[in-house]
Amino acid sequence: MEQNRKGMAREGRQGEYIDKSPWGLGLSLTRSHLIWAGLLLVVAVGFFLLEKFQGDEPADEQVHMYGGYAAGYLLLTLLGVALCVTEIRAPHRWRRVFGWGMLALAPLGTFYAVDLINNTRILSFPLRKAFANYLCYFMVFAAIYALCRRVWVTILAGGAIFLTFGIANYFVVQFRGQPILPWDISSVGTAMAVSGGYEYTPTQQMALAAMAFFCTVIFSSRIGPQGRGTGTRRFRMAERLTAVCLSIGLFFLLFPANILSSMGISVWAWNQKVSSELTGIVAGFFANVQFVMVEKPEGYSQQAVRALGEQLEDAEEPAPLGKPQGLPTIVVIMNESMTDFSRVGNMQFEPDSLPFLHSLQESGEMVWGTAYSSVYGGNTCNSEYEFLTGNTTAFLPVSSKPYQQYIDQEQDALPHILKSYGYRCVAVHPGKRSAWQRDEAYPFLGFDEFIDASRFDVPRRYEHGLTSDRSCYDQIVYEYENRGDKPLFLFNVTIQNHGGYEDEEFETTIRLKDAPGAFPQAEQYQSLLKKSDTSLEFLLDYFEKQEDPVLVVFFGDHWPNLEPEFVERLLGAREESMDIKNMMRKYQVPFFLWANYPLEGQKLSRVSLNYLSGLTLRAAGLEGTAYTKFLEQQRQLVPVVTAVGAIDKDGDVYKNGDPTPYDKLLQNYAILQYNHAFEAEGRERGLFTR
């Protein structure tokens, strides 16, 4: 610092300096610089060893695979160490120029690093799409510079934010099959709660990006302006003001003005993974922000709601599917990641992973078929919301999380209807109470009690580190045997089959018939399903022996996220080339309604989760509300309405947002749902309650 002062001469007004230092390079072997060089070297070696020995390939293949990567990584490491102990001398005026240049280039470099980590098609991006991504990054870098006015601090903070986001996005895509979206930020706690079952293997791109980032930060600290107080006070204020104006201006251009759309950044709501690969990770994330607000549907008004209500008053109540003697115990099981690949494609596993479920389907004594979920690989809460409320996320912003975003007051749902008959309503989930904010949402939805992992009355057993289905069913039996005088409604969300199908200690018992061992995640998942099937058999055997009437409703919440190659082979198409009809197959889950009393057996080839609560009431011999009557009427014409697409009674598929022959009917649905979910003061309660 003293040397810098000697190289400056005070001229003009107070606080203005003109740096007359000569250009030059030199070694700076101070203690702090040597410590930083040593730390960088240790971190670099640790990264390299961690990545290098993660694979199981033979030694000669590892050498070939890591040759180019190792050379590039070594060069970046040596460059970083050299920069740590290098002193760069330059006039201050030129340091400003270099600093501004680095501030302009850092967002571009970060953009390329984040997208290369996530394997997007960045090298084929047209110029305007790349520039759109650049503006997203630059907005954040400008805001940071306005706060600190230090070049190296801005690059350190901005780069760390985006690289952390990029790495997190990579793993989220691997585990869930979908990128991080704006509404996922509030789900961090839930994600951490279930993250233990996954395997986190750093990639070569991550290691190279991290080393390039360290080198850039070190270089910017050497070549950029030194100290905060350089320049006059007016100059410093002008710099901050310019950065603020750039950041705010870009914010308004990107969001209220939505210039991203005109620059080729569009969101594929039905396939966010491919969408982000085609648009860029951060630009895709920012493009989704435009969907954060729930807008009133076209034609919405209180008069329109009342008019629909008057039409529904005269509507006939749907015929019951079962006639129990008295109010039955109703047990609803939403089984984690449950699907039946034998109903989707022609790939066969041996032995059969779901023999009991298949025997039930062949019995003809229950209502069963194929249901459609709105989510893939995760976001369980959305499936819960659709089942319990009868609402569909098709009318909500893309990738909404209703529990976290919209359930902040009482909302009429299936528990409220059942409580009008005197039911005690209990939710059971063997995870943390706060996951998906269930502890806040469930009371608003009408549940009297929520039994989480900490409140189980039976011993909990585990499968690949998560509470088993059998333990959940033991708790259901406990609740049934201690139900008291009131009829009981139990809503159980299981967790056993949650993602993370790479547990080396778990015994894989199911193999793919044509290619055993080719897809270990899929085979481990199928082996878990076999345990779920056995547990289900235990539960139904128990209830079949009971004299009191019992109705069991069972469905999957979404597909598991498995090897992309397996999914492509199963569906017979690459993901980026799938049409909407093929894409909808990724959202198929099994469902059934079983009772220990006579039930009108039938197979439903297609139904979405939002209709299942209405079928539940019919199977229990109970009347619903005007809203449930409307949903049953609509189901006859459009049996599937999801956030991805709709399917009509003839099997024709329509992508969500595209015109259909049933737009008027769907518009009425949207109007009723908006009143149901978002009109606290103007809600027509008579439509949604008994």
C-alpha cells in the first residue's frame, strides 16, 4: 500500500490521484500470498483426486478419458498458483479500464461455465439467445458492483452465486429430471431432508469451471483497481449510480417488459429439462419468473361464478359406486414414485415386481386404471394438492408449488367434505413435518391431525435409508384399531420409493429381462416396488378380514427419475423429439379403489389425479358438493387435465395451453377453481361445501 502511494502524485481537487506507476511484473512472496497459493494448490489436488477416482472404468480407459482433462486442469492450477505470487504493476487509469473490461467479460464467462456444467446446447445458441443469457448474468453482476464497487469482490460473489446455482441445478436434473425453477427456492429445506439417498459425483466440467473461476478472481484482484478510495468522490458515486441504473434497467427489461421472449427465450412448460437446455440455464430460470402471478381466467367474474353455481344446483348427483353399511373407514395411500412400467412400454422385468397389484386388477372387483400426474420425478405436494382439492395445476403458473405459494388460509377440500359427515381426518407422512410446508397446509385443508416421522406409534423400519411402506401401513392399522367412535379418514403419503436408486447396500432382486444389469437404477427401483407390492398385500389382507366397511384408495404421485437411456428405450423415443402424446406417457401412474364391501368394478383407461377425490366419495357412497358434481360431469368428456396436457374421452391429446374442442368447459373449470382457491372474500362457499 505504501508503494502504491509513492507511485501516485496528488493533482487537482482533493481526493483525485494520477498514478504514474510503471508497467511491470514481479514476484510477491509475502506470507499471505504464499498461504493463498498453498490453499489453492490443496483445493486443486483435492478436486482432482475426488473426480479422478470416482469412476469404475479400467485403468487404461481412465488414462485415455482423463488425459486432456488432466492437462487442462493442471494448466489452470499452475496459472492460479502463479497469479497468487505475481505482482502486476500498471497505472491506475489502466487498472480502471481493465477492471471495467473484466466486469463486462465475467458474466459471459460465468454463463459459459454454468451451461457447460449442465450440458446445454450452448455452442449452437444463436447470438441473440446467448446475449439474452448474458444480460441475465450482467444484471446480477451490476447489482453486486453497485454495493461493493470492487472488481474482484464482484467477480467472486457473482461467480460463486451462479456456479453454485449451476452445480445445484446439475444434480437436481440428475435426481428429479427437471431443472431448478423459481418456486423451488422455498423448497430447499424439503430437498435437503430427502437428499441423503443420492450420489453426488463431481464432474470434470465442474472441476474445470471451479479452477477457471479461482484464476479469474485472483487475476482480477491483481489487475483491477486497488482499494476503495481511488478516484474522486464524485467519480465513485457516478460508478455506483451507473451500476444501479444498469441493474434496475435490465430488471425491468427482463421481467415487466419480458424482452426474453423476443430474444428467443421461451419456456416449454411440459418439458422444462429440454427447455432449459435450449434456452440456457439462467435465462430459462428467469423466463419462468413471469409465471409467478396467478391471473384471473378469461371471463372470470362473481356473476359468472354464480351463474355456474345455478346450473350445478339442478345437476344430478353421480351414482354411487359402492353401498357400504354405514360410513366406511377411508384410507387413501399416495405411494411415492409408484408407476407400472409394464403398462407403459414393452420392457419386461423378471420376476414381476407388482404381482399382487396385477392380481387385483385382474379380479374385476375394484375400480382401477391409469391415472395421470402433473409432475415428473418430484414435487409430490402437487399431486397431493390435486387429489385433495379437485383443483388442477394446469391453471396455475408453470411449476407452482401450491402448498408453499397459495395455501395460506382455509381452503375447502376432501377433508372438509368428510368432516361434514363426522369424520376424523388424519394425515400420515414418515418425513419431516415441514417438508413442502405440510405442517402449515394440512390444517388449512381440513386435517385434524398430522402424524409425521417423529410421531409414529409403531416401530419404523427402513428401505434404502427411508421409512418403509410396511411401517406406514403398520401405523395405518394402529390408527384404525384406535379410531374411537368417529369414522376415520386416513391420508398416507409414503416415502420408501423416493429417488436415490444407487444404494450399494440394497439388494436388487428384479432384473430387466432383455438386458440384466444395463440399468441398475431402474432395477433397484423395481426391487423397491416389489417390497411395496408385498406391503400392500399385507394391508388389504388385514382390511379384508374386518367387519366394518373399509375403502382403500391407492395411486402413485409421479414417475421416478431413472437413467435417461432407460426412459428413452422404454418410450421408444429421445426426450427432445417426443411429441405431446408420447410425453404424456411419462406421467402415467396406477390407481385403484378397493373395498371390503361390494364395489362396482370397472377399469378406467385414463383419469387425472384431480378427479380421484370425486371417485372416492362415490365409492364411499357419499354425496359431494356442487364442485365435485361439476368435476364428475367434466371427467366424462375430458378425463385427463394436467399441467402437461389434456386427454379427451376419445384419447386425443392436447398440450396445455393449446386450443381444444372443450375450451368452454375448461374455462368454466378455471373460473370455478380460481374462486375456490384465490377468492378469500368473494368465495362462493356453497359450491365447495356441503
